[in-house]
Amino acid sequence: MPDVAIVGGGAAGLSAALFTAKNSLETVVFDTDETWMHKAHLFNYPGIRSISGSEFMELTRGQVRDRGADVRVGEEVTDVEPTGDGFHVETEDGEYDADYVVLATGADRSMAEDLEVDFDDDGTVDVDLDTETSIENLYATGAMVRDEEWQAVIAAGDGASAALDILSKEKGEHFHDFDVPDDVA
């Protein structure tokens, strides 16, 4: 049973997975591989001089897997339901229970609508500064929460924010994921 289920494997979903998996939370990413990143070429992503969106996705998926996340490319989530102590996630291939869910489905807000989370007047998912929705332990990221402001760096930051909030809840104190050279294996 994963601690964290991430619906969507673009920049936001993979960023969230990187932080949660790296910090020992069982993490599964459900990725339909339909991200807009495949249409992108990154010149404006910190640390990257020039890379195709598809190459970025391949490298980032590898990094996330290396940190322990289960990345399921091609496994689409068909339903997410809150339970008394987390969430029940259904896909075409199976059923999962998770303590936390991160919605990272780009501009597709249909799952958030089905979950009946609060929306802003502009039609975006209403979240707090940590990207948590009106449903406790359910997060929304990237284009779901921004009206026409779709950018890979912003989405990755949203995913990281969600992950750090989850990690802070799990550890019972503010958690900062900051590595120093001695931490690198």
C-alpha cells in the first residue's frame, strides 16, 4: 500500500514523487504519458541549458525511480474516493489505498470536480499555499490551480510544495529537504 499516490506524471507529479520517495514514503505515480512536456523544449528550466520535453521526462522518471518511487507509465486512474483514513484509488489495472493523493493532471480538472473540492471563481482548484485542497491530504498542482499559467518550473514547484507538506505532516514538524555534499552517495 503506498503512502502517497500521485495521479499524473508530468513535472508536478514527478517532483512530488521525487521528494516523497527520497524521504522513505512509499510512492506510486500513475502516468498516462500524455503530458504537455512532450511538446516542449526547455530553455528556461534552472540547471538545464537545452533539452526536449520528452528527454526531460525520461531523465526525471529515472531519477524518481532511482529514489524508490513506483512509476506506472500507462496505468490510468479511473477513480479516487476519500475514505475515513485516506483514499481509495482505482485504475484499469488495480485498486490501491493511500494516505495522501496528489492530483497532477495538468489542466484536466475533472477528477477534482468528481471529488467535489472547492474551486476559485476563475475555475481553478482552490488550494492553500502548500497546494492542499479543501479535502484534507488531497493536493492539486500545476495547471489545475493556475488560470492559464502553465510552466514546467511552476508545476515542479507545486509538486515539491505538496511533497514537503506531506513530509511535514508525517514527521510532525516542519520538514526541509536540503542535502549537503556529505549526503550524496
